[in-house]
Amino acid sequence: MKKIIAVEKLSKKEKKKLAAKRRVSWNDVSPVTRVVPSKKQYNRKKSVWKKDTDALCQTDFLFCKIIYAFCCKYASIAASTCFTS
């Protein structure tokens, strides 16, 4: 029959074995509690300027695309009329 000994009275090796037996693997789960940040609170890292520049780049790109299409359409008409006359 095995005697029950208090954990405090066990040797360092025995405590280590007992702790290893009780320990469980978390695999890919992080045991840290996550907190959702408040949307009302000011966040300096969240840049307003970046959003504005991204929108500006989008509009510039669309504008350039429209101008390019317009120029190509009329350039082909102008080229065909210049070379045929």
C-alpha cells in the first residue's frame, strides 16, 4: 500500500514528477485572456492619415484609368483619321 505524503514534504525530484504529471498540453491555444479594446478610447496607432491616403490613391488610380481609357479611345480615332487622309 502506498503512503500519502504531503506535497510540501516531497523531495524536489518528486515534486517535479508530480507537477509534470498534472501539467496538460495547451497545443496551439494561448491560455492568456484576451480583452477587446474599447472603440470609444483613442488609439494613437490607428492612423487616420493612412486611411485618407489609401482612399486618395484609390481615387487617383481610378481617375488615371478613366483618363487612359478615354485617351486610347480617341487616340485610335484620331490616328485612323490622320493616316487615311
